[in-house]
Amino acid sequence: MAHAASPYRQEAPSRADIDASRGALVLEFGDDDCGICSAARPAIAQALGARPDVRHWKIADGRGRPLGRSFGVKLWPTLVFLQDGQEVARLVRPMVALPIGEALELLG
């Protein structure tokens, strides 16, 4: 599980690996130099802190990054909530914990 303040991973898993994943997973697409991503960190950390059972992967996004394109990411941060490789919710630029917590409730 990524700590909310940890950097975004430059090496992304493949889409096939994501699709084949088991359990609850939140993908957070963004960039270490993104001011809005930094501003959203406290809300993301607060919500995820209540769900230590959910894996949280911070993925660096941008030009030439195929994983973000495969999920249609356009703005940062984008959170994609997956259960057994299937998207169940998505939030773009969440700035408060409540909607993140509500999306986490959809995960097993």
C-alpha cells in the first residue's frame, strides 16, 4: 500500500495485470509536481486510513503513459476504485474525504 505522501510510481503495472488483480485496489493517477494532487493528499490519506485492507497504488501519469490512457484519465488526481480488476467507481480531483470514503464502501 502506498502512503498518501509517497511519490507516484514511475514504473506502472500493465493494464492486463490490473485487470487480473484480485481484491480491492485504488489506482491514483497524478504527478509529483501537480499542485492539485498535493492539495488532495490529506483527504485521500484520511479516507484510505480507514480502509487498510484496500491496496493503494500511486501511478505517475502524463504524455506517453499508457496505463492512464487506458483508463481515460484526463485530470489529476484521478482515483479509480477497482474490485477484482473491475472499475466500480471513479473520482476526479477529490478535495474532501467523504466522497472517497463513499467510493471505498463499494469495495469488498
